[in-house]
Amino acid sequence: MWGGDMMGWGGGWGWGWFGIVHMVLWWFLIILGIVVLAKWLFGGRSGHASGEDRALSILRERYARGEIDKTEFEARKRDLGG
């Protein structure tokens, strides 16, 4: 009835396109995974300045909440290089 094709895809041509799309999607996901893994492994080391900004931000928050006084704030700010 289907000319020897059990699924009715017209001689397997439809499965060929599915295979190509599946292969491209598979390689895209593999490459994306490698990029995400590399960013996760090596991304933290290049952000040294952003870590200092974060520390200064925390220091400012503590000063604003009244946890530390102006003298301690200034001393710690100098220690951070800010």
C-alpha cells in the first residue's frame, strides 16, 4: 500500500531531513555546552575588578545601615584600593 515504506514518508526522504535537522541540533547543543562550560570555568578569573566593585558595594551598604562608622568605612575603603 505504501510502496514498501512502513511509515509512509515517501521512500525515506522525510527521515533524511529529520536526520539532518537532528544532527545540526545535536552539534549546536554540544558546542553550546562547551561554550557554557568554558565560560563557567574561566569566566570567574577575568572578573577581578568586578569582585572589588562588589566588595566596595557591600562596604557601602554596611555603612549605610550603620553597621560601621565613617572611620572604619574609610579605613576599609583604603584597604580595598577604592
